Amino acid sequence: MNTTKDTSQLIACLQCDALYDTPILKQGQSAKCIRCGSILAERKVDSIERSFYWSLAGIMLSVPAILLPIMGVTLVGQYHHASLLDCILALIEHGFIMIATLVFLFTLAVPIVRLLGAFYITSSFKFNRLKPSLLHFFRAFHHLDNWAMLNVFMLGIVVSMYKLLDDTELSVNMGLLAFILWLICSTMAASSLDQDYIWQELENKFVD
Amino acid sequence: MSIKTAQESGLALCPKCHKLNDMEEGADIHTTMQCTRCHGMFYPRKPHSLQYTLAWNIAALLAFIPANIYPIMIIYSVGIGDPNTILSGIGEFVDHGLYPIAAIIFTASIIVPLLKIVGLFLLVYRVHTGVRLRPDKHSKFYHALEFLGPWSMLDVFVVALLVAVVELGFVTSVSAGPAINYFTLTVIFTMIAANSFDPRLLWDKDQSNENAKEKNDC
Ligand SMILES: [Zn+2]
Ligand SMILES: [Zn+2]
């Protein structure tokens, strides 16, 4: 029963446990599981460089995206606008602490930590400063995958604009542009990060 | 020809770094293992996956009831409050003729949570009984449910934005209603429920059936 095969020559499908020989992929190629159709392995193009610059841009954009007002309303001569941070503060003011905490986590804390994490990992690779502690860091990094919701918040902005258009005079502020760019940067930073490659490199260096 | 699985070959996949690890002699799928690559502890299959999925799912269903009864936001205009539930908010978009927006909110707030709850109950039931289990179909269905989960937060973000933007003192202001708490809990619970489900269980049953068939053929 126990086949003494080299485990580095094999991969298993994360979704259905089917076992395959490790495919040899060129940059930009991916392998699919023939049983369930999910992606088995992927070799991303120029992963470290691309993810480094996207995450760097994302980190810089996060400040205006969070602090600049996204949109404002005018009604009977009165004007008021709000930024992403204002949304969280307004919820706290109205006593919805749990919702404020969750909105803070999903739209602010998790995206920022993911950007900083991607930046830290890719810069360690780029400047050849690999440390064994990166193994633990990168493992913890994956817990955040499901909980970044910038794209959903973007759709929320669109929907609330339609809601406000009818009865008020709606104005769009610079914060919206910053937020859209921030969303693009964090999506690109996450999708260009080649996890298989990073794990393989870390293993070759630190695991004997 | 049937596909060999990692489990049959005495191997287990680390869920964090996707490294295959050798299972020790006599270890089963519920024995804790330590990954040789990332040093994380894991189980070859999520333990008590069906029970956890079921429990979180029931919690989500319970929270979904008050989420639809209570108002999710209250719009104050010259001091008079107008409470809106999730459904009445959708109705307003329909009244204004904004059908695509109404459809988006209806899908995110009503269809997706209900589909997730009903769908996960169905998947747990099918895996548990093994009757009419179609791994290829059911695993695609599961991934669709998992993908749609976060989009249900849409209404919560809309309310958060409106509360922050519409703050014109006596003229008009918006406050969140109690349903927002229950609705957010529904979304989080369904996300945890989907996360607790181990899709490999769909294939494990199939594999053991196929092996039994092969043995019978011999
Ligand atoms: Zn598969
Ligand atoms: Zn691992």
C-alpha cells in the first residue's frame, strides 16, 4: 500500500484529492484537474516583480482611498460628504459597534494587511533577503484570502449612488477614483502572486 | 480507469501550502499531522466537517429570519422616521423603475443567502447518505456557493455608506436598523459553514464505491 514515492514529484488536487505527477509548467501555463476541473498548479508570469509593484502602488493608494471623501450629497443648500473611514465612524456613532468592526476588517484592515504581506514577501525575494520565518508568515497570510471585500464595497458605492440620485443632488469626489485604483492594485497584487513558486523556493532553501 | 487519490496512496495534502505529506503507518484521515514544509498542523480531512457545516448553517438560517423582519435602515426626513426592511428597500427600486439595481440587491440579499443555506443542507445530506451523489456536478455547485458568499455583504455596505453620507441634520439623515446585525451574522455564518465543508468528501464516497465495484468485477 505504502508507495515510497518522492512526494515532491507528486501533487494532489486541493478540491478532490486526485493525485498527479507534478507537471512541468512554463510561465503563464496552468494545469487543471481532469476529474473536477479546478486549477492544480499555476506558473504565473514575472510573479515577484509584478506583485511587488502592484502591492507598492496599493500601499501608497490606501491612504487617499480611505481618507478622501468618496461622494457627497446636497439638499436644500446643505452639503455633506463621507469617506470610507467616515462610514466606519458613523456606524460607531450610531451604536453599531459589531457592524463597524466587521466593515473595518473587510474593507480596511484585511486589504491593507494583505498588501503589506505581499509587499514584504515579494521584496524579500526581490532583494534576496529570505528568512526561515517567512515560512510561518506566508502560512498565516493565507487565512485572509476569503475576507477582503473591496469589490463588494465598490458595488455598494454604485448601488447607494442610485439610491441617492433620486432625491438629492449627488456629487462624486476624488476619493472614488482613489478607491477604484486601490481596488485594482490590491486585486492585481493578489492575483499576480505565485504561491506555488514561493512555497517551492522557501522549501528548497529552508527545509531539508 | 479510475484516478488514484492522495489518500489511497498514503499521502495527505497540507491545506495551507499544498505540500504532500506522507501519512504515518496506521494513521487515518482524522489524525493530526505536521506539514514538513510550512510546519503547520493539519488533518488530511477537515474533522467533523458535516457537523460543523450543519451547525453554522442552522445558525445562519435562524439569523436570517429577524434579518428580514426588522428594518435594516431608518430614513429620517424632517424628523419623521421611515423604517425600511431589506424587501421594502428592493421594492423602492422597483417603484422607481431601476430594475437592474433591484435585481442585484435581491440576488445578493435574498437569493444568495437562501441558496447557500439550502444548498449546503443538500450537500451535507447527499454526502451523509451517499445517495444520488454526483461529485462532478456537486463540487461545481459548492464552488459557486463559496464564490458568491461575500457578495451578500452588499446591503450592509450600502447602509454603512448611506448612514455616513446622508447626514444633513434635521433635513434628512439615515440610521441603521437592528436587522443589519442579524443580516451580517447570516452572511458570516454561511461563509463559515461553506468553509467548514470539505469538498473532498464528495469524491471520497465516489472513490470507495468505484473501488468496491472494481473488487466485484474481479
Ligand atoms: Zn480535482
Ligand atoms: Zn504545509
